[in-house]
Amino acid sequence: MYHLFISSAQKEFSAERRALKDYIHGDPLLQRFFRVFLFEDLPASDRRVDEVYLAEVDRSQIYLGLFGRDYGFEDTDGVSPTEHEFDRATASSKERLIFISHVTDAERHPKMRALINKAGHQLIR
């Protein structure tokens, strides 16, 4: 069973995240091979949020990033969970699939443009 971690700014891609999980878990063949992790499906916990999502990245074999306009919530270091998740998947040599929404760079948050650029450079290697 492969664990697939879906990463994105949650609010921007909430419908797409749910549709991906529902499609995979609803398909008789795909559900035999893949389990999809969505952070929003987790019950409340006393663990730190970043510990939870990074542990799930570690547990997953595949990272799927949906990159669009929004960069998302920034922690005290100014980094979003999406970027932390991508960095963790990269450092752990996970299979990474990145899908970029069709909007102009001018419509993207500057940090999302930088993350897309970083992902492009790291995925080409």
C-alpha cells in the first residue's frame, strides 16, 4: 500500500483535495494500492500541527503538491506548511508530483512563485 500525501494551501484547493481522495478511494483498483492523507481529515490532537503533517510526509511514499495563487499560513519563520512539506519530501527523496494551477505569476503570492521556482529546480536534478 502506497501512502499519498496531498499538499496545498487548504482553502485554495479544498474541493480538489477532497475530489482526489474520493476518486482514489472510490476506484476499485486504485484503492487497493493507495491511501491518501489529507490533513483536514485528522481528528483534533494534542500534538503540534507541524509535527503531525511532517510525520505524515515521512510516512508517505508519494508527495503530491498542488501549487496555485496562495502561499498559505506562515509560521514564525515566514514559511508555509506547504513549503515545509515539500522540503521534507525532497530531503527524504520521496517521489514528488507537482501540479501548478494555470494563473499568471502576477496573480501568485511572491512566496508561492519562489516555491514553484524552487520545486522546478529540485525536480529537474
